[in-house]
Amino acid sequence: MAKKKAAEEVKPGAPAWTATFSDLMNLLLCFFVLLFSMSSVDAAKYEEVAKSFAETFSVFQGGGNAIGDGVMVSNGVSQLNELSQYFNSMGVSASGKQDNEVENTSDTHEEFDNNGGMEGEQDSTESIANTGSKEVQEAKEELIEAQLKASEELAEKIEEAIAESSLGREIDIDYTSQYVLLTMNGSLLFNSGSATIKDDALPVLNKLGQILERYANDTIEIEGHTDNVPISGRGIFASNDELSGARALSVFHYLIDTTLLDPSKIKHSGRGEYVPIADNSTPEGRAKNRRVEIKIYNELSDAS
């Protein structure tokens, strides 16, 4: 009688061949990932496939966001730097609605350099930096142009008001990108070596205060200036610095007392002899340098 064959013992767990098979699959996956990382993405074909999925199966929703900037596995795979752009533009028109038009995107070609890095990444970084610097410069130029236009418009209004008030001879007007500048001669406002406003100048300051109430909606700065002739030993002020500061303060107090201007928006300072506008070697030049300036900053200025 034949002997009964003993039953084969079944070992617990998955068969041993699955470990070998899984290792093989991992190696193949790594191989294809490596090939993919060394290749370039055809943007047009990618968008056609993505659009096809979106329209047919509704797999993707146009206008979504890719993860991060499209950089995968640290910086090892960089062909998808514009993945977010591809994904956002997929099936979305300029108005934000789904349509069949897809923005064309150029292919990205990258080459390895001698150090194992990618020349394309370096060129892309430099291009982005240059583009950023250009955009910043253009933004600055646009801001300055807008500030200059704001000052010009404000200067036109104030100049018209000064003409209506018959102050054209007493007040000179100019402007920069930051402010409108009103200049009054020191001899009109003060006696020599004094910081007390002359009675003859009060009507001028009254009319000026009304103009400031109408048009000075932002910061106002009052500056006192002198010539370079020392005043030591004359009057109560020890220097031109003290005299110029006291004169600016006198104008400040008068405007606060006679107008509804907000004191928190008004600054005053004495600049002494250090910012001349004419030659101090002549009597005419010194007379021009003895002055009080009122700067009315526009709404776009840095001081506003």
C-alpha cells in the first residue's frame, strides 16, 4: 500500500517571491523617476492632456493651486517649476471662467553643470532677480510720478487761492514730488534780530491761514532760515539757529491760535544759515536767505 504524502507546511506571511517582486518594482520606479528628472516637460502636451481630463472626466478643476511652487523632493526635481502656472491656467480664461483656451507656456530646458547642479536653475534665479529689480524700479518711478502730479495739482489750487487773496507779491510758490513750498521773506514778518511777528504781517498770515485750512489736509512743516551774518551780542538770541527756530515757532503759534489747523500735523524747526537759496556775499542774497518756508505735504508723500 502506497504511503500517504505528508501535507506541505504553509509558512505564515506573504510568499517569499513578493519581496523580490517589490524590490524590482521599486528599482523600476526609481529608474523612471531618474529618467523623468533628466527630461524636459512639454508644456503644450501637458496642458492638452490636463484639459482633456478636466473636460471629459472632471478630474481637475481649473484655477486650483499646485503645492508650493512646484518644487518636488527638495530641489532634486525642478522640471515642474511652472506646474502651478500650468494648473492654474488649465481651462480658465482671462476673466476667470472655464473655457477651452489654454495659455501657452514655453518649455523648460535645464542642463547639468560640472558641479552636479543645474544651469537652468541658476539662470532662472538670476532672471527672477533681474525682473524683480526692474519691477521695483518701475514701481518707484510710478510712485514718484504720482507724487509729483499730486503736488502739481495741489500747487495749482493754492496758487489760484493766493492770487485771489492778492498775496502774489508776499508769497512765492514752488513744489516737489513731496510738498508744495510757500516762501515768505523774513523782512515781511520780522524786524532784524527779532522773532516777534510784525503787525503789518498779520493780515498776510490771516489769509494764509485760511488757505491752509482749505488745502493743507496732511502734514505741514514750518521752517525758519537766516543769512550767515552772526548775531552774537545783538538781541536776545545767541545764534542764528536760535533766531530761526524762534521765528518758526512764532508762526506756528499764530496759525494755531487763529485757525482750525490740527497742531499734531504741524512741525516747526529752525534751519539757521545752513540751507541758503542765494549768495550770502551780497545784500540781495542775504535778504532772500532770511525767510520762512511752509511746506504742505501732499497725500502721497512720505511724511503724510
